[in-house]
Amino acid sequence: MVSKQIKSKERVAEHGEVFTNEREVNAMLDMVKQETERIESRFLEPACGNGNFLAEVLNRKLAVVKKQYGKSALEYEKYSILALSSIYGVDIMEDNAKECRTRLYDIWNKAYTKQCKAEANDAAREAANFIIRHNILYGDALTMLRNDGKPIVFAQWDLVSGNKMKRRDYRLDQLMKGHDSQMDLEMLMGGWEFDEETQAWIPSPIKEYPLMNYWEVQDAIES
Ligand SMILES: C[S@@+](CC[C@H](N)C(=O)[O-])C[C@H]1O[C@@H](n2cnc3c(N)ncnc32)[C@H](O)[C@@H]1O
């Protein structure tokens, strides 16, 4: 019988697919505990499997959202979506990425429905689903290409004012280059900016979307 950590011997041999157990996940996340408990702190797991790490990051963030905003359904909704929107993953196996999406959605939706009761609504659920589909992708984290050969692109979601959310799309290869390289011609000509906090060059977004209510992000059209 195949254990919970392994789907098949072939997948272990071909993709190094061995899932991490809960105790190890928690021990590793405890090493960056403060960040896992910061609602908007962004996490990217480049070989996320079916989401063992990302699911626990989401659990931790949602516990903080409940503690800070649990008294108001509207505030809980907004900040739980912000928490979700900060979690990113890539896996080369489509079934893993799909399982990860479903898992994150189920965690979020269960907590949301329990917390917001009659005020829980399908517009927020649609937005959450949409964000997850853009944040958890299947592709190759080494070449930074999707399985269809196009560059991996991630959306950055920022709560800007009140209920408004801003979406900007970035290419993963450019984001990584900004962390690893000195200023070069591409950065200079492309208007990249140096970010003091992360000590990295930030590329220009490849797409920007108008400010939308966070429950309507799925309706935004590129501006
Ligand atoms: C050791 S498993 C870890 C999965 C998950 N991070 C966990 O701890 O449970 C490695 C994962 O990396 C994925 N993988 C292998 N090569 C990859 C690549 N080049 N890009 C993205 N994912 C890859 C596999 O499909 C597998 O899900």
C-alpha cells in the first residue's frame, strides 16, 4: 500500500514527489513563525505538491484574522481574502496543483462560512476561488515556464483603501532576477525599482487592473 506521503514509486523516481508530514511542516514553519502569522505576508512555494505547507500557512493566518477581526463579518471576509491572496504555489504536476487549490479553498470556505454565517455570500466565494486559481499554478519552477511553455505569471493583490483591491501581474522569472542580480540594461530600460525592504529590484508589472472591490476582482479587465 502507498503511504500518504507517496502517490506512486514512479512519481517519486520522476519528480521526487514525497509529501512532507504535518509535524515537519509545523516545525519548519515555526522557524518563520512571525511571518506565518502576518496576514499579508507573502509566501511562494515553488514545489508545493498538494499544499502541505501552504495549507498550514493559511490555517495560521486565518487564526490571526479571526482573533483580530472575528467580531465583524465584513472585516473577517475582507482580511481572510487578503490572507488567501498572499499564498502562492507552483507544481509541475497538474493533479497536485489542482488538489492544492481545492484544499486551500476548502480551508478558507469552511472557516468563512462558520465565521460569517448568514452574511457569508457567493460573491466572496467566487473572488476567493478566482484568486486561488491565479495563485496556485502548474508549471516548472526551474525554467519558470508553465506547462504550455508560457512564462509563469503571478498576480499581486493589494488592499489599497477601504474595500478596494489592486491587481498587478508579474513574471516570476523577472521577480527572481530582481532578487539575484545587479542593475542591468533590462532593468534600467524597463523602469525596475529598488525595494529597500526586500533589498531586491522589482520589475514593472506586465499587466495592471483597475481598483475593484475585493469581492469583484474576478470582473476586473486589464487597464
Ligand atoms: C518532495 S515533493 C514536496 C511537495 C510539498 N512541498 C510537500 O512538502 O509536501 C516535491 C514536489 O515538487 C514537484 N516538482 C518536481 N519538480 C518540479 C519542478 N521542476 N517545478 C515545480 N514542481 C516540481 C513534484 O511534483 C512534487 O509535488
